[in-house]
Amino acid sequence: MWVWNALGFLGGVLAVALTSYVSITVNRRKMDADTQARWEAALFEKSSQLAEAARSLRHHAEQYADSGDKQLCRDRMDSAQEKLRVAVEQLRLVGDRRVQVAARTVKLHAWAVFQQGVDGRDPRAASFPDTEPIGRLNDALQEFYRAVRRQLRAPDAEDVLHDDDLDRRAERPQAPAQRAESA
């Protein structure tokens, strides 16, 4: 009789141990998934801020020469440049190596776009003789988008439409049938 009681007791202990193991494993996976989701949300947010700052800087640099209020335009460029630098530093915390390098490259070429907008000179012309600062910035943003998408495990992470492709598409008039297809 005591054998049956001992087996029942051992069965209960085994059931409790198995249930505890499953519960701990499931909770650990949930916590890991929650942590990963927070990191990915931070990466997305900081990446969006970097892209916004770079685009704003480019826009104001392109408008600077024709601006009626150069000081206001310069202030906006300075603000965008500051936001860009902050985003690059924040991405060092949440981005992998490829994202960090791409972000710093965006900052490098955005500064050249800034300088060219203000005084008409390319400060990196000797290092990049065949490409204008805006083209280099577009290329850097392209790599940045791909790096972030890869880290976020986006489907077709490398398939990002380049700004030059968008510009060429905008320059070519489309027939009505083509416009309907692309819409």
C-alpha cells in the first residue's frame, strides 16, 4: 500500500516540477520577446528621427540660396543637424554595427549637403570627386534604410527604392495605363 502512496506522491512532485519548468520557460520567452519588442520599437523610433532630420536638413539646404530669410533657414538647418547628431548617438545604443556605420555615414554626408547649401562648396569633393553631396546623402540613406530593415527582420529588407529611382520616375511622364498600374 505504501508503494502506491509513494508513487502518487512522486507523480505529484513530477507534475509540479514539469508545470514549473514549462511556466518558467514560457515566462522567460515572453520576457525575451517583450525586451526584443522594446529594442525594436526604440530602433524604429530613433531611425525615423534620423531620417526625418536628414530629410529636413536636405530640404532646407536646397532652399537656402533662394530663401528670403536666410537666418531662419540657417536656424532650421542647425536644428535639423543637431537632431541628426542626437539620433546617430542614440542609434549607437540600439543599432547593430551595420546600422551604426550607416547612421554615421548619413551624418557625414548630411553635413556636406549643409555646407554646400550655405556656401556652395563641397567640403568632401576631394574624397568623393564623382558624386555631389546630395547623391552621397541619398546613397547613405539607402544603406541606412536597408540596415535598419535587416535588423528589424523586415521581409525583403534589401529591397528599398532609391531616391534616384524616384527622381527618374517623376521625370518620365507615364501613359494613363501606366499610371493606373503604379497607383
